[in-house]
Amino acid sequence: MSMSVAEARAEIKKCFEQADLIEKKYDGPITDAEDEREVKRLLSDVDSMEAKLQSLEETETRRNRILSGVDRYSRPANPALPSNPETAKILEGKRIDPGTQFIQSTEYRRLKIDGTFQMAIARPNFAVAMKEGTSLLEWKTLLRGGSETSGGAFVVNDRRAGFVDIRQREIQVLDLIPRVTTDSDTIEYVSESTFTNNAAFTVEATAYDATALGGTGAKPESALAYAICTSAVKSLAHWIPVTNRMLNDAPMIRGIINGRLLLGLDLTLETQVVTGNAAGENLDGLLHIAGVTMGTFTNALDTLWNLRQSVRVTGRGRPEAYLVHPNDWSPIRLARENAATATLGQYLMGPPNTLGATTVWGIPVVESDVVTENTALAGDFGQGCTLFDREQAAIRVGTINDQFIRNMQTILAELRLAFVVWRPAMFAKCTGF
């Protein structure tokens, strides 16, 4: 059975330690014939393994050189950066998507070259740590511009003068929420629950009553209510089973990681930041957290306007988007003039061929099935909430249960994050929508 460099070194160390134990029994020459024979045998084994170790180290050096050469000469000398600013920023900073990092890692490529994934008795168990600054949160958004399984987001579109580009990606819920990194397991922050502004112009004092602690010219007092809150960093993870053949197919496994594992994390996180109920390891979502202004339903368009007003007046924020379930948005989009008569006019929201982002009262509408039906939410997402990302992402491969006898492996993707709502009043919701 083949031995790795680490195993050979461990065996040599073990032999030296056993010989050392025997030597320590004697101040001078070894007087026991059996001990002397054992020491000679151990040193003979060391000589044999050192010769083997030299061969193993040469093999490892050769393989590392080959892997390094393949990686070096696989990169274009002067790669042309795409016109997409986000993609250009990634490539300029040499940031690589998680799936590509996985298949280009030394751990994966060494096992692939050795043929480990094609061996029926192999049980690979390894982890690939993502490069510093890699966040599994951001990659799903950046890859949405094209096929997550083919790297299509990095293909430059052939833009021709005189043509209208209608391929605008819809806004997603996670696009609205700012993200910052953290090195802590707990986020401690101050939440502002109420603010009563009594600031006013005051006249110059002409009298003072020491007994009543008052008099003319007294300055008004405003009220601020703060609460020190904490939000724990929680783990979001899932795994999928793959066959050894799939694991050996680098393009396929890259597509699975980027297109399925990251998609699953993305979908669950979107659901949690909107509807999480804070029970157990769930996040405290925007529709659940205390302090969000509650609106009253009148009709769809008037209600959306009233939610906007609540965010601006009560929350002192600037509403950035409405979150509406597709089933609730459908009758709004299909509403037509003169609906009360037998003669229908034009669509209120514009003709079916209208281009550009969907807006109501000048505010983008995000259709999302993670929003509870018959519920609408408006908010200042940029100032009102934040996702804290530990950015300690890793993708792991191992064997569980009876996968060993089925030539299968498990791929696990995990991220750690916390969700903070700084000021709940910057959000307004309405049920019965």
C-alpha cells in the first residue's frame, strides 16, 4: 500500500523514539543483547524508510511543480476585463468564485491526479478553505448575470449602438441589504426605539425661579429611547450527495457548488431575513421583528403609498423598495382604467411592453415568493438593517452513513452570519393586502 510523505515521516519518528527509549536505559554501551538487536533493527528500518521518503518527496515536488505550472500557464497573459463593473472588480482583485477555488485547490487537484475519485475503495475527506475575503453570501448575486454552471456572467455582451438592452436583472431581496464583515460571534448594537423631537426656538431668559427649577427661557427637552441589543452569529449550511464520478468531473462539480449549493444558501437566507421568527436558530425577520410600523389596508395602490409615508414620517427614512408576493402583485399590474364599466381602458401600470424596473410611486417593487401572501412591506433597507458576514467560508468533502459502499461522497457548504435591524420603524407592513 502506498505511503504519503507525512506517513513516512511519522514512521521514521516512531522508530527513532523507540530506539531512544532503549538507549536511555543504559549510561554507556548497551549490555543486553536483545536490546542491542532491537536498536539495530529500528535503525535499519529508518535507513530503508529514509530512502523511500526521499523518493516520495521527489514525487511530491514534481507533482506540485506540475500543478503550479498548469495553474500559471492556464491564465492569459493579458486578460481582457469585461465591461460589467462588478465582474471587472472581481477579476482585477483576483477574486475567484467558490466553485473555481474548489476545483483549482491543491487538495482537490492532487486527489484528482492520483485517481482517488476513480478508486472504488477511496474515502477522500478534505476541506478547501476559501481565499481571504471570499463570502459565500455575495457570489450568488454576482453570478446571476449568466449561467451559474458555466461562468456565463463573465462573458462580455456584444453591445450594438441603436439597440435597446432590455436584459436587466430583477432586484432581489438580498440586493437591498448592506453587508459588512465581522470577526466576532456576537454583534452588540444600540437600537433606537423612540425619538420625540421637541427642539424649538426659545426666548432669552428674563426671570429664574430657583425653587421650581424653571422660569422664562427654559429649553425644551426631547426624548430618545435606546436599547442595547445583541445578535448572535448563526450557521447556515447544507450538503448534497454526489458520486465519485461527479466529483472527478471538475466543470460539473464547479457548477454544482456555484449553481446549487450557493443557490440553496441564498434562498434560505432570503426567506429568513423577511419571515424568520427568531425561534431557535432562525433569524429575526423584517415581518416578525417588533417595532415595524403596521399599516391599514384601503386599496392596493393607496396602501403602498401609506406604507411609504410611514417609513418617511415615522421612521425618518427614505423608502427604497416594496416587497410584494407575485400573487399579490398580479392584480395590481393587470389593473385597467374604467374597471367598473364594461369598457376597459389602458393598463394603469403601463402597456405590457413597458421597459425598465417595475415601480409604484417612484419606488421599485421587488416580487418575491418569500414574502407572506397578502402582506406588503416597505422599508429603508440601506439604513434600517445590515447583514454581518464572518467570511470564514469553507467547502468540505467527506463520507457519511453507507456512502462508502455506494461510491458516493458528501459536499458541505457553510457560512456564518448575523442579521441586525437598527431601527424597526424604518419599515412598514400591511396584512390583508
